[in-house]
Amino acid sequence: MYVVPPSSQKSDSASGSTDFRVYQSWKGSNNFLLQGRLIFGPDVRSLFFTILLIAAPVGVFCAFVAHKLMHVYPHNSGISIMVVVIALTVYDLALLLCTSGRDPGIIPRNAHPPEPEVYDGSVEAGGGQTPQLRLPRIKEVEVNGIPVKIKYCDTCMLYRPPRCSHCSICNNCVERFDHHCPWVGQCIGLRNYRFFFMFVSTTTILCIYVFAFCWVYITKIMDAEDISIWKALIKTPASMVLIIYTFIAVWFVGGLTAFHLYLISTNQTTYENFRYRYDQRANPYNKGVGENFKEVFCTSIPPSKNNFRAMVPDEPPPPSRPMGAGFVSPNMGKGTDDIEMGRKATWGGEFGPGLESNQGQLNDDDVLMKDGRLGEASPADIRSHVDEIGDRPGVHPRRSSWGRQSGNWEMSPEVLALAARVGGSINSSRLPGEMHLTEVKL
């Protein structure tokens, strides 16, 4: 839908035509199941471990505790103990699947950057030159009368809506991003937060239920045989293990339930609570305890913005920009740390104006700069001119790739001739490691 898939992928259609669905060309790190009907995070394997942590103790409880209690109570009323624990477990696992296997609120990527809105005023435009177009790094919008800053995402090429963040694990922008949960193998966002909270709270209830009836079974043994609690624990080691297991587990899931009850009552996300600290400033999303709970549990879940089973349409070519005009990313020319992406800062122009090193060769997007602006010669024209010079007699064939020789950057006659042709000068400087970098001034 948003990117053109690689030509190596094949369709499963009988006609043999190269048709792709969105999930087959998805640029995020997600895993898909049932032909795009279920979407999981890249750490989906942890989901099976979570299922085992829930199902195994319940199986032990049913075999060694609930089965024995069925015969203790009159009129077979003890069967209800087995029925309730099985129903709670099935409901809990269903909530786990709803949390892990659905779109958490992924915002589709743009195939091309948005149109720049402002000109870069830091560089004066020369005669006949169009100033560089720059996307602002941060915009400001109002939410309930309070200004909120939104950031530009370089990966998805869009301005993130309020409360949206980019998950470094799934590599997607997610609406109302709460956190990425490794236990469910999925981001928690706008479309699955309700199921996540219900899953955590149901798991807490299940732990308390198993813990309580293990003690009930122990007291029944003590009363029936008139023995101490320690001898009763020895007679039912399964109950002793389950009591220890559920006691430890309830501190985790119970504490998580209490924490999210606080977040819901104040209309915060985990990400906002740890990063923004609304106790030090106004929270624009807080509508009161009652309205906050109603927003989470009583509003309809918005439909997904992605149709993963749809066919990938052909992307229109990017809009042409006037000759001499340049597009500047919000991160170009400065180091930035994107906390959501979890990556280190990168510096544009690190190797001199207009030249950047990428394994010893120029990138497709590298251009020659003139006083901080794009020159009139395109990279394709310059490269074709150099190749033409390299084919002439007397020119060493190993000099045909911008003077690169034996891992070093050197000045080649072609570059000197090209600079003289466009009326510029060339300065060469040596850096540590015997690498020559060339600065071309037009």
C-alpha cells in the first residue's frame, strides 16, 4: 500500500502475475499469520512462553487440587471449582491473543516526505537560486486549549499525531503508544490497550483464585486427618508449589494492574508517565476519573488504518521540485537522539559539504553543494561525465570510480578536469587512517 515491494517476491496466484499484498511488503518488523489476518511483533516467540506460564499451573491445579475438591463438597458442587478455573483460563488466553494478534494502532507510512512548508532562512539564496525547503523538526498543536508538541518521524516520513510514538522494536509509529510489552510480543496502543488491561487484571484474579483454593484444600486435609499445617503441605506438594508460584506472580501482575488503574484514572500512558511527568505540568488529556474510564472501556475501538490483505497499488512518482531547490530533512546537518527509535545521533555533512562516505562510494542522494545550496549539476550528469573521461585513452581504468584506489580516496584527473570545466577549485586534506577526502568548491 505504501511501498513498492521488491521484484524478488512472488505471488501465490495461479496466473503467475506479480501481485503483492500489504503484509508481504510491510516495512515494519512485524510477523503476520493467516495471510495478514493476524499481526504480531518481532518477539512473538515470547507469547508461547507466556501461554505456558498460565496454562501449566492451571493444569497442575486441575489435576491435583480441583479434582480432589470435587469429591469433598456435597452434591458435586465442587465441580464448579474446576469449571470456574477453566473458564477464567480460556478467557485469559483469549484476551492475550486479542492483545498480541491485532493492529495496536499503527499509522501507515508515507511513501514520500510531505511537502516542505517553510524555506530555510539561514542560507541566503543567490541570483536565480531557489532557497532550500526545510521541514520543521517539531510542530505545535492545541489539545483542549493546551499547546502540545508533535515531532517529525524520519522513518515513517510523517508528523506523529499527539500521543503517538515510534516503537524501536516493531519499527512502526503507534497511536496512543503505551509501551512495547515483551510478554505479549506486541506494542500496546490505541486499539489493544483495553484488552491488555483486561488480560493483566484477569491474570491477577486467576492467581488469587488458585492461591485461595490451594489453601482451602490444605485446610480440608488438616481437618480430615487432624494434622498440622506442615504435615498437610507435605501431603500435597502440588498445592505448596502453586501457593509459592501464585504468591510471586500476583506481585507482578497485581502491581501492574494497580499501576494501570492509576494511569487510566489520570488518562496517561506508560510512556507519558515516565517521560513527561504530568504532575509537574497540566495534562491536556485528563477529563476526570469517570470520563477517563469511560474513554478506555466504553468507547468504540477505531478501525485499523491498515488493510494488510489489500493489494499493493502502484506508487505515483514523487512530485518534481524546481531545479536548484533542495529538500532538507529535519535531522540534516545536526545530531539528534531519537529516544523512541533507540538510535544514536547521526551527523549530516560529516565528511565535508556535499560529500559523505558510504563504503568508499558516493550515495545516490549525494550532491555537490554551492555555498550551502544545491549546484546546477546533478549527480547523474557528473557521474556520466566522469565515466566518459575514464574511457578516453591514457586514463588509468582504476581511476574511473571517483579516483578510488586501494581503499584510499585520491584526486583523479577526471575530478580535476570536471572542477576546471565548471570553474571551481579543489582543496584536498588528509585525515587519519590514510583516507583522502576531497572538498569541491564551485
